[in-house]
Amino acid sequence: MNKNLIKDIEYIYPSISFDDLVSNFNMLNDFEDRYSYIIELGQKLPILPDFIKTDQYKVEGCMSQVWMIKGNFKSFNDRFAFAADSDSSIVKGLIFVLATIYTGKKITELSDINEVSHLEELGLQDRLSVNRRNGFAAMIDKIRRKQ
């Protein structure tokens, strides 16, 4: 694959912090509103080029199709960023949630992040189906893997 094409990928830089996301979730009383909000967040993802939507970048373990490529946060080689897409609206929103958790963090600290506590803060830990939780875990695993 042409490295210049990879270099030009638009990574996900969330417009809000995780703390802001929690505040927004707390303003929504029922889960249907939160679910709709997650879908809305997914619509904010940058478009992932089709040449990335291959088996090489596919996240294994997701029921939906998910592709992810990892990179560096802006010009900081020690900070994490990624680009991802899915064929599922809700999964796109969960990708955005992951971006609020991981983007900009030091690469050496990624494995120290407790995603379960983040899901609990959002009230999602018991609301996601087993398949969605497994897919969420598969995306986290891909984020944490060295390669």
C-alpha cells in the first residue's frame, strides 16, 4: 500500500472530551435518547477511504464490519490516534466514544485505561448487547495491540 495514501488519512479528533460526553449523557433521561445520541456521534466520524476497508484493517470479533487504522495524534509520535468506520450506525457511535477515551493519550499508557469504568460512567455497561460488548472489546484489543 502506498504510504502517502496512509499518511493522508483523516484520524478521529473528537469535538468533545469524554467528560463532556458524560455530561451530555447525564442530561438524557432514557436509554432511547442515549442510543440516538450515540448514533448522532457516529455521524461525526471522518470518512474512511475504501482502500482501508480490507481484511488487513478489519477488526476481528465484531458482528458488524469494522475497520481501524492506528496512527499518531497530530505531530506527536508518542500520542495515539486512529481512524475507523463501520457498516453499523451504533458501532460508529461507539467508535466515537472510544476516540474520546483514547485519542491524544500517550501510547505507553493505552493499556492502563479502564474502559469498563468509562462504560459505567455512560450507563452503557448493562445496555449493550453481548455482541456489541464483544465488538467493543475487540476494538479495544486492536487499539492496544502493538501492531
